[in-house]
Amino acid sequence: MQEAGDPTAWSALILGLAALAAGAGALRQPGVWQTMIGEVEGSPALQFLCGMLELLVGSVVYLANPWIPHDLLTCIIKALGGLMMAEALAILFACDLYTQMWLKTLGNFHKGWAGITTLIGLALTVIGMARFG
């Protein structure tokens, strides 16, 4: 059993709940992600805000979690933090190109991405909670 201050368990739980809620919300309201990304694409202020917020969250996740090779969850969570930072830099650097790629992908595979996000969120939530007890 891990202690209550385990940053990996907390990171998995919080990221999992966020992904679960976002994915389920997108399944409930088809097209909402396309609208959101279109709004971000059209606003330099939103581009900057989204990029900086994701950079902040990704940095906290990356820095708070250790790299323990024999602990698969710590490796996955640290990698997710790194990927979030990379995505944030892509948003800050070339949001117009990045959002166009997502708008094309979401148009063809919206329910798929929402379903995958929901499943990943559910898995991270369960794994994070299981790590506490």
C-alpha cells in the first residue's frame, strides 16, 4: 500500500478524473471539442492561455513524479507530463498548424477520440485509487 502523499497516485487520479469527465462530456455533446478547438484557433489570447496552462500542468506532473524503472505507473505518468509539455510548446509555437491537424482528425473520428479519452481516464482513475489502498 502506498502512502497518501504518493504523487504518482494523485497524478493518476486527478488526470484520470479530468480525462474521464472530458471524454464523457464529449460523448454527451458531439462536436463540442471541434467547437472548442475552433475557438482556440481563432483567438491568440486563448492560444496563449491554453498553451501556458498546459505547460504549467504538464510541468507539475513531470516534476512531481519520480522515474522509477520498475514502477510502470511512475514511468507512464512522467511520460504523460512530458507529452503535455511538448504539446503546450506546439500550441505556443504553431497553434494554427496544430489546431488544423486536430480539427481534421476530430471531424472524422470524434466519437473514437472521446471514447479513447474516456477509457484512458477511467483506467487512470481506477489505477490511481487502487494505488492508495
